[in-house]
Amino acid sequence: MPEGPEIRRAADRLAAAVAGQTVLRAQFAFAQLQRFERELVGSRILSITPRGKALLTAFDNGWTLYTHNQLYGVWKVARPGQRPDTTRSLRVALETASAAILLYSASDIELWRSDEIEAHPFLQGLGPDVLDPALNADADAVAARLQSLAFRGRALGALLLDQGFLAGMGNYLRAEVLFDTGLHPALRPRDLDAAQTAKLARALLAIPRHSYTTRGIEPTPGMRADYLAHEGERFRFRVFKREGQPCERCGTPITRIASQSRPLFLCPHCQPGRPSQ
Ligand SMILES: [Zn+2]
């Protein structure tokens, strides 16, 4: 499951291919969307922006394409008129003079008036996006959100996956943020003092941004250990999928636990459990 940084980079690739350009051909697989095949031709693609795990493609004629890949959808970029060799079903194609962007397999596809898109139920349920440039300047807002009534009593292991708390977080980011801040996933914001809260808020913004800007990669089975090793300022996994390897801070082997039915990796020494209070 891609997380905020991967989704934003995928959106960047699509935008680099077609943003600012005029749609010459539009194609929708679903019958209820086929009237837009004519409606969108001649419009200009203004932007392609991730919102949580959804993608918004805005056109200058007042329409916005909402897509959510769920587990199956995938966007590809091709030359105009060309289609990648794939057995997946094509659901959306938008072509300009220089490129085609193609959505395969997804089923969550809608067109909304741009001035009404914020009322979309999925967007309504999202918290601020960790990669939103406006939020990045505002760790105080994240600290206040952590200590707000809605969130302060929830365990960090659950909170850091909740897109209603902060959109764009995900499983590897959760592990890395908790390790960076020395916090156990069972702790709740209400267990933290002001300094810990501030540190966590800063990490919740800095770590996704670092991954996004330095092209963090997700380790796959068989990937060479040195590929994951330190490379200057590049993002790297310090605990994620590193169980059994020594903690870089104290040498204790990293352990893997389950949290919210997802694997979570931590250092039992640097991230002690909930204090008995
Ligand atoms: Zn440690």
C-alpha cells in the first residue's frame, strides 16, 4: 500500500506529463462517465494533486476528476495513442499532444464540479495532509491536533495510521516516526509532555517530507542490505522491516510486533512501553 510520499511522487509524474496541457482525447470505461469524453476535450489540465490516497485532476472547465486506487488501481504514462502491454482493464485515459495518462483497474472514479469537490465524503473524512506545504510550516498546529480531545486519548499506533488524524501517513512512516521520537505505540498523546508532543509533531511533518524529497524506497524481499544502508541525507529505514538487526542507537535487536493488524517495528530499549501511571 503506497503511503503519502509515494502517492505524491506518482502524482508528480502524471502532472509532469500532462499538467498545463489541453485534453485532445478522453476515454472512460464506465457508462455513467462517458458523457465526459466530449465534455473534457478542449479543456486544460490545471493540476493533479493527491489528497490522502485519492487523486484530484482539475480541469479549467470547472470539472475535477476524483480517483481512488484502493488496492488495485494503477496510473501509467504513455505516448499519445499508445497503450502499455498489460492485461489490466483500462478505466480512464486522458491524452494531450505529448502524453497519455492511463488509469487501470480502479473502480472509484467520479467527476465533480471543482467548486463542490471539498464536499466529497472521502475528502471530508481526511485530516490535514502531512505533505501539504502549508502544514509543513506549522508543527504547532500538529501538536495542538495531537492534544485535542478527539485524538489525545488514542494509542499512537492507531492514531498514526488514521487518515482522519493526518492524511498521507502509513505503515512505514508510523514505524519510523515512533522510532525517531523514542515513543512506544501504546502511548497516547495524553501520556506525553509538551516537549515530547512538540518533537512528535515535528517528526510527523519532517519524516514524510524527507521520504518524499529524497525518494525513499520500500525494501523488498532479497534486496541487498547495503542498498538500505546510510547514504548521506537520503531517507532510509531505521526500523521498518529490520527486525533482528541492531538498533543504530543502542544495538538492541529491532523487534516486530502487530499493531492495528499491521506489522510495526521498534527498538524495545529506545521505545519503552507505557509508564505505569
Ligand atoms: Zn535502541
